[in-house]
Amino acid sequence: MSEEHTSLKQIIKFRMEKLQKLRDAGVNPYPYFFKQSHYSEEIRENFDSLENKDVTIAGRIMSIRKMGKASFCHIQDGAGRIQTYIRRDDVGEESYTHFKLLDMGDYIGVRGYVFKTKTGEISIHAKTVTILSKSIRPLPIVKEKDGEIFDAFSDKEQRYRNRHLDLVVNPDIKEIFVKRAKIISMIRRFFDDRGFLEVETPVLQPLYGGANARPFITHHNSLDQDLYLRIADELYLKRLIIGGIDKVYELAKNFRNEGMDRNHNPEFTMLEWYQAYADYGFMMDFVEEMIRTVAEGVGSLQLNWGGIEVDLSKPFIRKPFLALLKEATGQDVTGGDETQIREICKEQGLSVPEKANYGQLLDELMRKLVEPNLIQPTFVIDYPKVISPLAKMHRNNNSEIVERFELFIGGAEFANAFSELNDPIDQRDRLETQEKLHAAGDEEAHPVDENFLQAVEYGMPPTGGVGVGVDRLVMLLTENRWIRDVILFPSLKTVKE
């Protein structure tokens, strides 16, 4: 009976019966070990030297055609698929009877010689077949004809919830994550080659900080103390700069209790690095070099990102924050106050909360009117001090502007960087101002971190620091517009059965 028109409950029942038949016949359907000699790709690429020679392969059955005295199946291993021809007279009647109890999704090992069928398909002519794992639950049904796939497991929600099935049924998806691994490896090599030390800082922190975000809260039973999952590793990495490690970086999992969309997942990967005696100008050049080096290493500098053509080969654009706002609104907001900025928001049709403070209003104008239009790589530089509590005051002596940049590509933020604030008096004043904003209702404002402030009071050298969203960089370099497509197991709401 075809599984296509049978209920799941019936399919599982039939497969359990087959499993029992194998066991009754003395077959162990879940053996401990099987030694492979080749992968499918090796066989295809080296057919001329392997023709008529014995190989041993293993993998999952992805299609199967059972006939009286001979059968065909396609096996999928870690490198691709290859056809296997199983003939009763070659494998033996008992083994062939056992093979006929197998289904799509089962794992087998095959020893046999390499040949081409009459249609020219490179295949394995089986001499022995070993059952390696009997599947109980069926794979999603996928039809394939003349190399074209029909009825693929294409529902995005189901693919995210069942990544194991996604990788089996849509093997091309694996390439995204192979490329992700290469990107991360190249990032490490880039920093290691330039004398940076990779470190690990705490995920569980007694006080969160280093970014404007709401944290996840947990409780440590032995300490009887609430702890926070880190929203950033910035404040710990700066302590290492203070401690004399002049070049330091971390590839870290961060957690932010905020919204989810195409660019945001509550658990995400960040790259942060800090270099003593550097500033944000140096870091702009450094970021550009790093992204271009990694992009060239894994692919191309010309990318099609969801229909947007992005060119990483040209020098990245640099524009001041306030100049971009003036271009977008037609009004100079330099030196403006909360009343003026709120009025501009209304004129632009932006709905903002009544409790939104001056910094939040500026940020909303930038987020809605400017950022979506920053398509080619653009450094937005020289941010207002009110939304940059960890950045050094601008050297042009404008007390309202700090040395900070954010990098935008395709309308999305990729990096955030500062000439780091190392004046302990100014830093304390900034964090205390943030604490007042938090008390007034800004849930993403910084708390005062006394341990960090005391560390800065011991003396911190001039420092440049940068944070880059690794997931977004992977999205760009693999040409995927949704963050869930580049995270193996993205965060999803639990569905009750």
C-alpha cells in the first residue's frame, strides 16, 4: 500500500510490523557500526578510476523501487545521492527479503562495485546490503522527475520547527550552514592573524549592559539571586582592555527579550572586538576590510540580497546622523529639543508613544525615514550623545555629538561602534542619566554598573570597539533575507499538539 494515501497512524503501525519481522528474522535493525570507504560525491567525481571496483557506502534511502528479483534505491549521504541496484541473486534471497521490508527514510550500508546503468547513471551494484536504522516515522513526501522536485517540504514554519527534516528533504539547505561555518572560521582567522586574542565572557550576568535592550531574567538557586542573560559582552571586554589585553574579540551568543522579525531572533550571534589606542575612524576602515575579506573568501563582492543588488567592492559611504535626518525631513534638527522632534515625527506621520523621550524620538525618525533607504554599504557617523551612553564625546567639541558609527546595508544594521568612552566621570554621569530614563519608563535604558565604572576609574586607554551581527552578515553573504533561514534552530512559539 502506498504511504501517500495512508494515515500517519497506519504508516507507523505498518513500519512497526516490518521492524518486528526483521527482529524475528534475527536481524539487528540498529547495529553499532558500519565502515564506509567512499561518499557519493567521491564516486561520481572519480568514476573513471573506480569503475568496476568495490566501494562501501552508507546513507538514507530517499527513493525505492521494489521489484520481484531486483530493486533500485537512491541513497543520500553527507555529500549527495547515488543510485544502488540490488539483485536477489547477488545479495542472496534472505538479504533480499529483508531489503523488501525497508522504506524511504531507512539507513542502509551497501558494498558493491561501481558501474553505469543503460541510461548513463553512475550507480552501485550491490553485493551486500546491511540495515543500519529502520525509521518508524515517514519523511515528508517529495516527488522527483527528470531532476525536478515536486511537493517539496517547503512550508517555512514546518521547516524551522523540523530542521532535521528540512536538511533531509531539502539537502541544498545544508550549503547555507556549511557557508555559515566558513564565514565564522574566516572571521576568526582574520582576527587571529592581526594579533587579537579570542576570549569568553559570562553569559549569566548579575547586571546586564552594553546595549539598549530588555534582558531575559533567570534565577540561580544556590546563590538565591536573579541573573540576566547577557544582551552584550561589551562591558566585560572593556575590562580586559583595562587589564592590559590590547586586542580582544569574542564570538558570543547574546539574548534580548524583544520583538522578532526578519532581522531579529531573541538568541543571536554577535562578534565584538576592542583595540586599545584605536578610534572609530580606524574601526570604520577595519570593519570594511573585514567584511570585504570574508565576502571574497566565501563567494563574491557582488550580491543579490532579496532583489537588492549590493556591491561590497566600492568604498563604503560615510554620512553624519544629523545630515541624513535633515535630508529625510527637510529640517535641521541640530540642537533641537523634544518638542521640535515630536512635531517632526507627527509631520512625517509617525506614531510615537506619549512617553517617548528625546533620544527615542530621534531614533524613531532615523529608523523609519533613513535606515530603509541605506542600500549600499553606508556608515552612519556622529550620533547624538543622548542615544550613545558608551561613546566618547566628539573631538570637534560639540557636546551633543559622540564618535559613533553604525553600518547599514540593504536597509539593515550590521555594525555598531564607538570611540569608547574612557572618562570615568563622564561615563558615570551618562549611566546615571540612563538610569533616570529607565525610571521614567524607558525599558531599554542602561542600568548603572558599579563594577564596570570602578574598573574604568583605574584607567582605560583610548579604545575603539565594534559589534557586528554575525547572523545578519551570514544572511547577506548567503543571500537570505530572513534571519531564521541562517539559524539552524530559530526561536519559535511552542505549538500545543
